[in-house]
Amino acid sequence: MRTLTFKPCLAIILSLAWSIACVQAQFNFDHVGTGATGSITPNSEPGSFTLIGGGDDIWDTSDNFDFAHTSITGNFDIRVRVESLEFTATWTKAGIMARETLATDSRMAFDRVTPSAGANDTRFSYRTGLTDNGGPNGGQHEDGTGAPGYPNAWLRLLRAGSVFTAYASTDGLNWREHGGQNTIGWKDGL
């Protein structure tokens, strides 16, 4: 197990625990869609990064956000503790996302939180598809509920085969399920 700490300037403070053997966290940083672009830079402390987020939102038919990511094939179990999330808008979001592509309308699974001064919630968001089964909001859905509980807003995204399951916790040990989705039913899977 490897632990990474994110210490952002504008958006979030995250501690990320990878439950995947021998994973070396090498992040790519991409801006998806329109809106302001942020940055990610390594700090002097090993496994620590400064993340400045940008973009307009992750919702409906088109996402606009900064994405620090790495490729993982197959099953995974990723846990993150969101220590804080700065309020810039009611629906500012931080969390763990599995995404099919970097296209703005990509299918995705996103376990996320919002700021305590904003919506102050924890949810599992996912997009099942845009044109075939998406409907007017591009197949965007949300399951689960609860307040994040900063500085211990733990999130967990697990993939087993074609199923994504999202969880939340206040201690990183006892998890409540937000929801799950089997991507077999999504056009071409995820």
C-alpha cells in the first residue's frame, strides 16, 4: 500500500491510499473542456503534490475540470481522505474518478464531495452515456447522501470486473456504500 498526500493551494487537501500492489503514482495532468486551467506540482515531501484546480463543473452533458490521473487496468480499490475543500462555488467538487476518456462527455464513475460552505454533501456520480441512453442530462446520475465530515471525508472507489462501487467514511475503516454501477449495461462498457 502506498500513501500519497495532496496539498492544494486553492481546492482540496487529499491523502490517497492505493490498495494496488506496486503502483507507482505518476500523475498526468489534463484540463478537460473549457474554463480556467490549474496545475499540479510535486512538493519536497515524498508523495506530496500541490494541486490547483480549474474548470466550470463536472455534470450534465459536458465536463470542464482539471484531472490528475494515472492509468490502471483491471480491478482496483482506491481510498482518499479529503481534508478540506475550498469554497469557490456551491458545487465545487473533489474526489476519485474513473473515466473512459478525456472527452467532455465521457462515461465516468466519480465518488465526490462538495465544500461545507456549499452543498456540503457526499455522493457517487456517474455518467452512463450521452446519446444512446443519456437523456437530457447526458446520462448523469447521483446516488448516496451525507455530509463530508472534514477533515476526515474519506472516499473509496472500487472496481471489480465491470462493477464500480462507491463508499464514504469518517474514519477510513468503516464504510457506507453510496451506490454502484455495472458498466455491462452501458454502451461498450467503461
